[in-house]
Amino acid sequence: MLAIERNPGRERLRRTQIQTVFVIFLAAIALLPAACGKKQEPPPAARRYHLVGKVLSIDKDQASVMVDGKEIVGFMGAMAMPYPVRDPKSLATLGPGDEITADVVVTDDGSYLENIVVTKKGDGKGPTGTSNPPKVGDKVPDFAMVNQDGKRIHFRDFQGDVLLVTFIYTRCPFPDYCPLVSKNFSKIYASLRKDPSLGPKIRLLSVSFDPDHDTPAVLRQYAETFRATTGGDPFARWQFAAVPPKELVSVANFFGLYYETQGDQIVHSMSTTVISPEGTVYKWYQDNDWKPADLIEDAAQALQQGNQRNAGPHPSTSIPTA
């Protein structure tokens, strides 16, 4: 019988290689279910809330509706705000003043309305400020206001610079409304202080539609709360003013602002406008989704266009004189 000579070292190497391959195979099998499971995870379910409110205005071009909604317990307080609508056909039968119910659908990408039901037809008339929002190129009337120093100011005082104007009231309790807009304005101010090319040419104005409460002293105290963000005196290029009661309706109508006093609170919409150095509307925002960088970019573009208009025709294109 032949004796087979074995090499112990080679056998150990072979066994080690087999064990290594087996371990890798087991690890791959163990990871496979986890990987498959991750791919099969369903997307997070949308959250739905029942909304009861009144239609203030309808924007069919943007497929959205402004609704004065009642409080949704556990989600949001009573407020007026625009809602996108996924099905434009549902806007065809809506009119200002209609009382509705709907589902507010909230996803990771935002929110929108669906299942809109008219519970009571309105008179077709929109409330203050919602029927005629400002349009690009509109000349801003020379409305008068009273600022934080008790001084009467006018919109004409800001001509020559780009003016960013928004509407607030200092008692607003909803963090995502007036406090958010004011905080964003303070960030804009802080950014402009560091930009010598834009800062001196852009001014900010926060206008209160609560003149009975927002006196000059209250406005000054409110403005001081943003000093830490602005990094200095907020009044150098940012003013706070209240509209006199007799002019409030006219101002709200021009800037597309809806407001209604309900007890100690004011239910209102949002309105932020970029005004060109010539005193015309450059851009208008009906919500609070804009970011500080958006308004700074708008202001820079408005300045550039204004400079181009003031420069007149290039010398090479001018008509020579005899």
C-alpha cells in the first residue's frame, strides 16, 4: 500500500482559506435581509388634519387658496394662510367668502389641501386686502406711517433705495408668523451690515397693522429685542412703524394684507414686498416661505435694474449730433 505524504503546512493553509470563505459567505447572508428590508421600507405616511375655515381669495394661476382657518388642536392656531391645491379643478367652484372643510395633508415636501367641501356659499366678496394684491410694476402710493420715534414718515422717504417691507403686529403669538418674519428681517440686516456694496442701498421697514397697541414706544422696545442679531443699532437702516387707523384699510388693500381682530388676537395673512428704488413693486410674497437670502437676491437684482435704467443708452448706441 502506497503511503501518501502529507504536507501539514499546506493542509492548515487550505483549511484556513475554506474557513475564511465560509465566514464571508455567512456575513453576506446575514446582511442580505437587512439590505432588502431597507429597500422595502414604505415612505412615511402623510399626516392629515381637518380644516374648517372661510375662503379669502383664490389664485388659480398658482393653484392655491387663501383660507382663514379655525384652530386645529394639536397642530396650529387660528390663522389665515395660503394652501396649495393639488387638484386645480377643486378651485373652479370656490369663491371668496365660502365656508369650507378640507383636509390639510402634511408631508416631508410641504403641505396642501384636498377633499375641499363647501358647507356654505359666500357672497363672492373678498375681505380687506385680499382682492387686489400688488403686481410687479405697480407704483406704491405715498402712504403715511408713524415710526418708532413718533415721527411721521412716508413711502416716498425711501425712494432711491430698495425697500423691503413686511407687515407684523408685536403681540403675534404664533412663532411661524410675525416672529419668524421679524427674525428673518434681523438676519437680512445683519448680512447687509457686512456687505458694503449692498448695505447702504437697501432699507427695511416693518409695518404694524395694530396701531392701537403698537405705539412708538412699543415698536422701539420690540426692535431692541433684535439687537443681538443685527449686531448694532437696528434703526440705522431698519424702521418700525404703525399705520394710522384711518389709512389702514387702504394700505392693507394695496399690499394684499388680510386682517381681522378676534378678541386679543388678530387673524391675518402675510405680506412682504420688495420695492424698487423708483418706488414700484419689484416682487411680492404672500407667505412666509421665503428665506433671507431670497430677499437679498431680489434687492440686488432690483438695484441692478435700477442702475441700468439710470445709466441710459450706451455711448456707442447714442445718435451723434451734427
